[in-house]
Amino acid sequence: MSDILFPALRMIAVIGGFIFLIVIHEFGHLVAAKISKIKVTDFFVGFGPKLWTFKKGETTYGIAAIPLGGYVKMAGSDLIEDEEAESDDERGLAKASLLKKFFIISAGSAVNFIAAFLIIAIVFGYGGTATNVIDKTLSGYPAKGILKPGDKVVGVNDVRSTEWTKLSNEIKKYPNKNIKLIIQRNGQTLNLDIKAAVKTVDNKKIGFIGVQPKSRPLTIIESLKGSGAFLYEVVTTINGLIYKAITGQPAQLAKSSTSIVGAVVVGTQISTTILNYLFFIGSISLALGYVNMLPIPPLDAGRIFLYVIESIKGSPIKRNTLIGISATGFALLLTLMIYLVIKDIINFF
């Protein structure tokens, strides 16, 4: 029973995390619009029939029947609205300055980036970092009987360091080869010879001696730095894949991309601990913010791009043209989503 229950609960938690991230994205738009004095008519969690509402000031807040995200509606932001009514509303989004439009539209992604940064920092802080002190050795591997718990590794071959990452990376360079470990034990410095075992990771052979280092919690500053470095690395990698796709090498981007179906499956599989779950949700928050900053209507950055065009030409883009551009962008995104869903179904099922 637990084999079915626990994965089901994890899947519910993952889907709930997705909904939460979408809601805070829309909440970012809401707060920015309120700050900018733009008229906000609706803010709802969910879609479809309205289950519960209340009105505060000029905004109706509520919960709708289909709990898949949420939405915020501002005067002058709906392409289907009556054009004359929109133009008469001085506090509508259409009447706002370009700077205010940019602030309001980009606020959703900004909230997702901030959430990702803080969530990943929490994960790094509680997850800790490996030290150069041995916690235990693993049976059947070279370190067993040579290293002892409490030994402090301070060097591997010619590399001297107290950072486990550097020491571990040096060990990895010598699969099935002899290496020299410099350790401190009971106040003495010892030089130990050990032959690294070999294991294959990502089709590459690496050295491995079979130890588990002790870990320590990160300070707040270390956690924030680690989170920032992680987010930067992820964004840089995605930018590189997109650049390759644009320049005629789309295969790697397609291989690395996944649909919401695939994301839910992966999230369910890896969310076996609270920290793993939070890491996944933080990563999805980053992805949600990033995707919305792609200049494709009707994504947020696509809307900003259209507002910039309007500012340059000095007049609004015709409504039918806007609808056509948004429909084209939506069709493109829908096609991509269908492709990724099919790809994920084939890969996972």
C-alpha cells in the first residue's frame, strides 16, 4: 500500500508546488500593478467557475473551481476587451508608461527568481557541505583499512587543500591508479599510498576510494553565495543551449527540455526528502521565471517586446494585429508543448 501511497502523495505535493509557483508569479504582477496605481479588477487562484470571492476596493479576489494556477486581470490588459472602454480608462495598463509596463509585466518572473534564490539557499544551508574529515569508509573499497573515521585529508598527490571538492576532484583523475594521500591523524601528518578504484559516471571513468566525508552546515552568506552561483550556472547553461538551437544545433536543447508531464514525473521520483523536494521546486521556479522572459507572445517578455514596438512607432499596435501575433505565439508554444509531452510519454512510459 505504501508503495502506491507515498509516490501519490509526492505527486500531489509536486503539483501543489507548481500551482504555488504560478500563483506567486501572478501575485508579483498584482503587487507591481498596485504599486504603479494601475486598476486591477480581478485576482483569482484557479480558473473556471468562481467558488468564493470577496471585494476589497476595486479588486475582486477569489478562488475558482480548477486549481491550476491563477490569474490577475488589469484594466486595459485584455485583448478581447472593448477597445473604446479600454482607451477611456486612464488607469488601464494600455495608458501606463513603458517603464510601468515593464515593471508590472516583469514582476512575475522577478518573484519566481527571488523564490528560486531563497529556496535553493535554504536547501544548501540545511544540506551543508562536505568537509575534509572522514566520517566513514565503505566496505569493499580501497580506503577500508587504510583511512579511519576522524582522519583529516589535507592533500592528494601534489594538491594541498582543506576543501573536499578539490581533493575529491583530484582523486577522480586517477582511476585504477596509485595516489598519495596526505592526512592528519592524532596530531601527526601521514603519507599514505592507495590505489583508487574505478567507476563510470556519464560514460567517463573516474577514480574512487570509497569514503564518506563529514558535512557541516553552511553559513547564511555561504548559502546565499551557493544559491546565486547555482542559478547563474543554470541560466548560463540554458542560454548556451538556446544559442546553439538558434545557430542550427537544436538537438541538445530538445533533448534537455521537458514538458510539465515530464517535470511532474521527475519531481515525484526525486522528492524522497524535504530537501530534494525543495530543490526541485526551487529549480522549477527558476525555469518558470526564465521561460516567461523569452520574447514570445503571449509570454511576459513577448508582451514587453510588443509594448517596446508601440513605444518606438509612437502609436498602439492595431488590436487585430495584436490578436494575430498572440495567437501565432500561442500556437508555437502549444506545438512545442505537445511535442515535449509526447517525447516525455515515450521516454517515461
